[in-house]
Amino acid sequence: MYFGTVHAYVKSTESCSKFAKLLEDAGSEILPKFGGSKTLFLPNNSAFEKLTDLDLQALELFPNKFVGSLLYKGDLCTAGMFHIKDFNTIDSTWSVTLSSEDELIIGDGARFLESDILCSDGVVHVMDTVLLDTVT
């Protein structure tokens, strides 16, 4: 169990430093401004490497909308996701499906690398893909 905040977890996790840098460049208060309990679907560095330059520019231009597409209001652990077909983040709706190996898949193929990381103000799931909705 991690006892810091979601924001502190992002800042301290080397494998997610590209997301942390995006937050820092946009103004470090973006994540904390979404108050209350939250669930963050945190893309790792390899996820960002799959994006096109155009996608990266859009994320940099609209960081609040991008972060909003990754944040669920409340705690959403993986055990609860086995019983739903979709969920709404602040700015997006994501489907939940099961692979043939009963692995949870979010959106168009995002998989969990680490899940249910408990923080003092919510939950973090480290993902292998950037959950990318229309951010413009």
C-alpha cells in the first residue's frame, strides 16, 4: 500500500515520468485541482512512445481535458470493473471488456501493468496505453 497522494505517486514513479513531466509543464496543480477521492488510469512511459507527434501536441495544448479523460471521480478498483461494461471519467467514457484470458481491457486495448495502487486520496492503475479520447 502506498500512503501518499495520487499526485505524489505520479511524481515519484520513474516508469511514469513522461506523464509527470506533462503535468509539470502544464502547471503542477492540474491533478490536485480534481479534489476528493479519484482513480487515475496512469500511462507509463512506453505508452507515450506509441503516440504520434500530433497526439502529443494535442495533449500538451489541452492538458486539463487530457487529465480529465484519465480521472474517475471516486475509487474504482479492478474487482469492481469485472461487473461493469463502461465507466465515465471526468471527460470521457471508456468501455471495459475481458480478454479470452479474463484480463480487463479498457477502451481500444489498454491493459493494466499495475493495478489497485492505494493512495491517501484514491487509486492508481498503471496502463500500457494512453487512454486517448478526443482532447480538442
